[in-house]
Amino acid sequence: MITIDNLHKWFDKLEVLKGVSLSIEKGKTAVIIGPSGSGKTTLLRCLNLLELPDKGTITLGDKTLNITAGTRLKQAEIVSFRKQTGMVFQGYNLFPHLTAAENVMEGQVSVLKRSKDDARKKALSLLEKVGLRDRADMYPFQLSGGQQQRVGIARAMAMDPEVLLFDEPTSALDPELVGEVLKVMKDLANEGRTMVVVTHEMKFANEAADQVIFMDGGVVVEQGTPNELFHAARNPRTLQFLNKVFER
Amino acid sequence: MVGEERTERIIGILGESFFPILMAGLQYTIPLTLITFTLGLILAFFTAVARISGFIPLVLLTRFYVWIFRGTPLLVQLFIIFYGLPSVGVTLSPFAAAVIVFTLNKGAYSSEIIRAAILSIHKGQWEAAYSIGMTKSQAMKRIVLPQAVRVSLPPLGNSFISLVKDTSLAATITVTELFQKGQQIAAVTYEPLWLYIEVALFYLIFSTVLSYFQGRLEIRYGRGVAK
Ligand SMILES: Nc1ncnc2c1ncn2[C@@H]1O[C@H](COP(=O)(O)OP(=O)(O)OP(=O)(O)O)[C@@H](O)[C@H]1O
Ligand SMILES: [Mg+2]
């Protein structure tokens, strides 16, 4: 489903991704972990072209982008590639002038050109799925952080993307609200959605991931099943990181 | 003290001048305000978008325009267009000259308000719009502008109300709007105090009505905002 080969990204003089390669199978959940500044967010944003990589190849679904120094992507190319993904943001980024249901309808109507009725039907069923059917007509400011993030997930799913991308979806939440969001994500993982999740929630990684990817310094240092990575990591940088997060 | 006879005379003059002044307001002040505000807003919107576009020639052109019209007095702009242009063969009616100058002037000021409002919308809103497959113009139209409108309504409303009052400057280029009319009547009746107070009351009423509509619009675009 996703193959990344030798991906590079610079911010001015700073090389943030230094040749990332990895692949994720259809229907699997990959969790990306790693220290702050290691390039996790940047990698995720390269997958939906919110950041444009400087070099490398990304294959997503049936589309392949081969990027070299001279590549200038057109807006139409970016949009059609991006439409295969849905993204859930750390800060939710709901549209404040729209209700929960309208947030979930917006892309369906303006991008997918579905009728308002169909879009609302789908929005309500997605809100039902994330446990917010009764909050459909509330505005974001009337919702808790956890509820807002669940609307964010419904909004991303409404576009029927091939891949769902999550960038630290729970790290802005109060601890008691983390669980409700992780539960929704776990359900999605169990349904066989393809997901790429950047998170510090090791318990989620352990329970829901098919693949854990450890990044450091702009490269993938080590990856494997949760079991392999958490219990049989070999690379000293991985071990050092895991020892820190598990306080062992 | 004002004697009884004088009081009657003043009341008589105010009564007689009421309709001529009201008509001047309805005929010139209000249309001038509404027309120039509408045109100015359209101009301001395109100017703001051009300045944000990043397309260098457009950015430079609109910056130059805003620089000129914000950096010179409205009165001088009126005089250049109305009294100055005929010397190069462009003669405009007083009303047309007033519309052009007020529009360009309002456009310049309001474009800065709109530009600031658009830039005040958090980058995450653009990204969320892109993430559901929107193009740049869809994101602008559907997500950013509705929020920017809410942000810009109070300052635009203020600028609208100041426009009502600024239209009195059109008197200087012979538009017989509200103030000019008052001036004419004051000149023949020798009651400047009471006539100018009457004129002031008309402006007060006009701008109060506009503030009311501004309030209604703010409520309408305020949806989704914590009170
Ligand atoms: N838009 C940008 N401009 C310049 N530098 C950036 C930009 N975005 C990220 N960086 C830099 O790139 C590096 C990697 O950032 P990134 O956000 O991908 O890390 P991360 O692994 O997601 O970290 P965290 O766990 O703190 O979120 C950091 O050094 C960061 O300062
Ligand atoms: Mg990050």
C-alpha cells in the first residue's frame, strides 16, 4: 500500500529526512516512534504532501511520485495524490464555523461533490461510529478535546481514504480523554484500515500496531512487530530510547 | 437667553430645512456611502488576495496602490481627481469623482483589514482543508474566508461608519450632499449653530442605523464562536 524509498527532506540547510525507506502493507497499522525532532511529523506530512519531499520515491495505492531536484508538482497532481490519504492532527484543526456534522460533510460536498443529503447521512453514521451521534449539531467549541479529536477522525474517514495518517492524535488531550480516542483508533485498526500513527502511546503501539518503526536523526533505525521491537531490539539507539520511555 | 420670537424663527427654519436636508442625504449621502462601500469592498477583497498571492507583479502593484491612497489625504485625492484631471482632459461629474475617490480610498484601507483577517486564520485551518482534498481556492472560499469575514466585520463596520461621515468631504467638490445642503441653508438663514446641529443629527441617525446592521451581521457570522 505504501512504499517509501530513500526519501529526503531539507528545511533550508537542515536535513530532516536523510533517506527514509519503509513499506507498509494494505490493512496494516504502522506506528512510528522516536525522540523529538527525529522527523516523524515531517515524514507523515510528506506522505500527504503537506510537505514536499526534496528527493526520493513514494508509492501510495496506485500512484507513484518520483521526486528529484528538478521536480515541480502541479496542484492537481498533489491533490489527487493527497486524496488517497486522510489526516488527523495533533491540534484537531476542526473548522470552528461549522458544526460537527458539517465538519464531516464539508469535504464530501465540496471535494467529492456528494449531495448534501448523502453527505449528512454519511456524516451521521461516522459520528455514530466514533460515539458522537448526539453531538452532531454542536460547534467545536462546545465539545471536549477528546470529542473534537473523534470528529477529526470522522472528518478524515468521510473522504474514504486508502490510508489514515495520525500525528500524535492524543498528545494535546487531558489524560482522562486519551482513552476514548485510542479506542476509536483501535477499532479502526481492527477493521483493517491502513493507518500510519505517530504517537508516544506505547500501549497503543503494543496492542494495535502490526509494525513499529523507530526513527532517529531523520532515518528509520529499526522496525518490526511490536514484539520484536519492544522486546528484541538490537540497535543501541533503539534500546536507549525504549529504556527511557519504559523507565526500565 | 433665546427670546420667544427667535425660538419660533429657529423652529420654523429647522422645520423648513428638514426635508431639503433629508433629501440631500437620501439623494447623495446614502447612495454615495452604499455605492462606494460596495465597490470599495470588492476592490479591497481583490487587493487583499492579490497581496497574499505571492505573485510578485500583483504584490508590487497592490502595495503601490495601498501606499498612495493611505499616505495622502482624502481631501487632496478629491481635489486632484475633480479639479486636477480636467487639465489633462478628463472631466468628471462631481458625484462620479466622489465615487471614484471614495472607492479607491476605502479599497486601500479595507484591503489591509481583509488581508490581516485572512492572515489571522491559523495555518492549521489551511492544512485541514488541504487534508480533505481541497485546492487552494476551495480552502480559501469554504474555510478561510468565512472565518476571516467574522474577524474583519467589526473593523469593516467601523470603516463603513466613518465613510458615512467622510462623504461630507464631497461638499468640497460641489456635491450637494447632506452637509453641503446644510451649509447652503445656514448661509441664507444665519442660524449656523442650529442648522449644523440638525446636520449632525442626520449623520448620527444614518450611522446608528448602519451600526445596527453591522451588529446583525456580526451575529450571523459569529456562529461557532464561544460567547
Ligand atoms: N517548517 C519547518 N521549518 C524548519 N524546520 C522545521 C520545520 N518543521 C520541522 N522542522 C525541523 O525538523 C526537525 C524534525 O521535525 P519533526 O517535527 O518532523 O520532528 P518530530 O519527530 O515530529 O518531533 P516531535 O516528537 O517533537 O513532534 C526538527 O528539528 C524541526 O525543528
Ligand atoms: Mg511531531
